[in-house]
Amino acid sequence: MSSSTSAIDKNCTFLILNDKSGSIQQEEICKDLESSDMTVKIRGLKNAIMALLSGEPMPRVLMTVIRFCITKDDHQIKKLLMMYWEIVPKYSADNKLLPEMILVCNALRNDLTSPNEFIRGCMLRFLCKLKEPEILEPLIPSVKVALEHRHSYVRRNAALAVYSIHKNFGEQLLPDGPELMEKFISQETDVSARRNAFLMLFNEAEGIAIDFLADHMDNIQSFGDGFAL
């Protein structure tokens, strides 16, 4: 049996059918990624993702992606990068975080502070898929700031990110998660954002959730279907 582990066998939230015959060469992918033509660059990213899902390690591609893709503002590039970051190997053979991940973490932080609400919200939702505490830890301050963003789309995804991080790494990365959500839900007016905050409290700090319901029982009808238990 091959010692190389396919990304399909790891924790992954998507699967792509690759019906192309023959293997895609690493050099070919790198050449596409280096292209100034956005269509060619997108093709390279798609091929890199399919290669990883097929179990090809593609070690040279990671640095090429970092150098030639992470600064692009194209929305399709951004979406493909999130898929790539999710499945790309992040640890070396001796189980140490790859040094390239520092640059990846900086790229994630840049998207978390983007003036574009869509990019910011999408990145917050993407953090729910990450299971590497070394990558998540430097991003915690940006997640907390997002809870106070003026746009509800950002706030509701920030609440989901807090829930996910606390669920997986509570005491290690976000010990104050319940207190953050308690303050957040008491001030939030958006129905979806408030629902996400309550979901976190209900599963991670049941006492606070019960107290919130008791204090707002008279107004619960105005809180939306998410509170229909």
C-alpha cells in the first residue's frame, strides 16, 4: 500500500470528481499558477486541488501558490484558495507546522481584515473548517474584532467562527468564548447573527443560554425561527 495519504482520506468538506486521464505534472501546474492570465491561473489552482485530492503531494506547488495567487483580489481565486488551504498538507513528516504556513496565516489574516464584507465573511466561515490550532491562534484577535463589524454578514459568520474554535479548542485558544457570545447576543439585532450566537451558547455554555431565554422570554417571538425550540 502506498505510504502517501490521499486528501480524500483526511478531514475534508468537499470532493471533486476528476475524470481526466493521466496525471497532471507539478511543473505544468506551477507554470499555470505563474501566468499573468487569470484564466490560466484559475486552471492551475483547480488542477492543484484535484491533484491533492488524488493523493499527489505536489510540494513545490504550495510556495508557487503563495507567491503568485494570495495577493489576487479575483473572487474565484479567493474561493479556490480556501479549498486549497483546506486540503493542502500543513505539517512536515515529523509533525511540525510547515514554515510556509506562516505566510498562509498572514494571507488569511489579510482577508479577515479586508474592507470587502463578502471576502471577510467568507474567510470567517472558512475558519470553521480549519483544525490546526497553530494557524488559528494568530487569527483570534481578528475574529473578535469582526464581532463588532458594521455589516451583519460579517458578524453572523464571526459568531460561527467563535463557536467552531471554542468547540474544538476552547480552553486552548478561546477560553472567553462564552463571555464574548453573552455580550454579543445581548447587543445584536440581526436575526441570523443572534441565532448563531445562541447556537454557540446552547452547545458550549448551556447555563448562559438558559439565562438569556429566561430574561427575554416575553420577546422571544421577535427573535426569528432560529429560537423555535
